[in-house]
Amino acid sequence: MLQPHLIKEHKEEYIKALQKRNFDAASLFDQVLEYDEERRSTQAQLDETLAESNKLSREIGVLFKNGEAEKANQLKEQSAKLKKIAQDLSAQLNEASKNMNEILYLIPNIPHDSVPAGKSDEDNEEVFREGNIPELSADALPHWELAKKYDLIDFELGNKVTGAGFPVYKGKGARLQRALIAYFLDKNIQAGYTEYQVPLVVNEESGFGTGQLPDKEGQMYEIPKDNLYLIPTSEVPLTNMFRDEILEEKDFPIACTAYTPNFRREAGSYGSHVRGLNRLHQFDKVELVNITKAESSYHKLDEMVEHVKVILRELNLPFRILRLCGGDLGFTSALTYDFEVYSTAQKRWLEISSVSNFETFQSNRMKIRYRTPDGKRKLAHTLNGSSLALPRVIAGILENYQTEDGIEIPEVLQPYTGFSKISLEDL
């Protein structure tokens, strides 16, 4: 959430920057500043009224102490009127703040200067590419057919138990999934991240904190009876662990990692591009979250990008990195890099990670602050990244490592899987 005083200071600059997102903020900014002025004016009146009320209370106490009850009672009537005025002003203040925040919740984050303008993913900028795309035989199969052939993933059984988009992993498919989770977590821990196990459901305040609420696209699974939500990513509980906290600058960066299942309705996703593991309602992911100060956050973003690069190199998967354009940038992000793995059998790139800097957008919502050595309090910067989302990594491994007599397992995973190959002999 943007800060009103910064909107006031940088209004024209922010309006221009948000045009990269194809977002017209001018009228919303005007409304925010009107409510902010009302809020400030009301706060000043309230402070003045409370100060006068406190002064009267002290005078009344002195009069009663000196036996001047009649004068004291006269002042009490005046004090009661001031208290009523204070109550009314407090209600006005809360209403102005509520109205201002409701508008602020509609305004996306200001994109970083390096974010290219654009309307869709077609305008994203490729900034890095690495790895050789393997040459497969003419009869190479996409991952959903490989999963069926080697009895690794049962999409029909998941549909029976729950519905489309909830696959059942079996045998070596389940072991490969578990191996990737353990490998990702180990790599993250080696890089200095602390592992957490977090809840899979969060309250409404947590959803607002990281920007999933209000849910404009209807992507979250809600539990209405308890006013809770299934997490779309462990970024939500991980970052909200620090909500309303005052951290110490000396403890930065705070680096967290977690494995969780994730749940997304993926409303409006249809067609061949979402077949198999390409788009699911429930999927596993290992997440990275960093909390740090402004001066360090873009250096930390670069470190996170390099960390994901190392993992993909060890998996020996061809990948590229895109800098998202304004039209494809997430609502809360200032700058996002997407990692994509090439699916040789599908002849297309599959997104497997997003690494983002939110600057103070989330921390302002959650009031994540830190204390500097000189005692000042500042909003922290928050960052997150996938390390990694498993379905498309598995799709990439199955398709790119397939041979005529089975599917090879990346060497780095073999200590985790306990096997080096998937073949028909396993059935």
C-alpha cells in the first residue's frame, strides 16, 4: 500500500510511473489526498480537544481537592461536552482513514525504473538465457503422457477424489516430488535461510497484509464459516509472521524458507496450455522470503535471482529470465523477474519461479518496521521468490530427460530419490 505523504510529494512522478501498468491513478490520488487532508485536520482538532479535556480534568481535580465543588461541577459539564466532541471527532477520523485506505487498496505498487512499459506477457523483456535444449526423438511425449506411461501421476484419480487440477502422485512420481522438496530446502538452508513450517490457512488480515485481499480476480479458496483462506503461497504466512513487529536493523536480512502445498482457483484458466501439470488448483512450492532495509533490498533481489540460477544449473534444465513489463507485473510488486524452463516436448517456455521486490508496499500494510542504530523507525522492504514451484519443474524433468528406454533423473537429485532412472521395468 502506498503512503499518502509520498503520494503528495511525488504525485506526478507516480502517475507517470503507473502508466507503465496502464493504470490511471490521477483521480484516485486526488481522493486519497482529500481524505488524508481531512484525516490530518480532524486529528489536529481531536488532539486539541483532548488536550483541553485533560487540562479541565486536572483543574476539576484541584477544585474538588480545595473544596470548591460548585466550580468543579460547572467545569464537569464543560468537560462532558468536550468528551462528546472528542468522540465525534474520533468517529470522523476513523471514517476518513477507512475511506482513504479503501482507495489505497485499489492502487498497485509503483514499478521500479527498470520495469519496461507493456500491456501483456508478450512485452516482457528477456534478460538472461542459459542451457542447451535437448534434441528429442520424433516420438517424444509431453509430461502428461509420460506420467501415464510410467504410472507417476494420476490425473483422473485426482479428478475422482476432488476435481480437475488436483493430481495424485504415485510411486516414483511421489518420490521425485519429495526429493525436489528436500533438495530445494537444503539449498535454501545452505544459502542462509531459516526453514519454517507454517499454517496452510490464514486470516483475513494476513491476506490484506501481503496484498492477496481484496481478491479482485477471485483466485483464493475461502472458508466462509471461519473467515479463513487457503494459502495461495507460503509468502502469505511467512511475511505475516512479522506483521506489527518492530525489528532491529542489526538482524537484517531476515531470510525465511518454507515448503507448503498452495491452493489457487485459477479462475478463467482453460485450454491446452493448462493441460497436465501446467496449471493446477493445488501444487507444491518451496518459497523464499526476505525482509531487509531499503538500501539493501535490490542487492538482495539480485542475490535471490542468482540463487535460483544455481538450482536450475544443478538440475541442468534450460532456462531463461524475464523482467516483467508493467502490464504483467503483479499488483504488489515493484520489480519481478520470472524464470521459465523450456519444455522440449511441448516446445514452449513454462514459468517456474517469480522473484520480486515489493519495497514498502507490503510492509506498510502490515506495519513491519525496524529500528535503526540511532533509534529511528522505518518501514522494511519485503521480497519473495519461488525456489521452486514443483509441477513445472517436474514437467521439465520428465520431458527433457526422457530417453527411448526411460526417464533419467538429474544427478543432483539422485541422492534424494534413491534411484537414477524411471523405466517400464518399475511397473
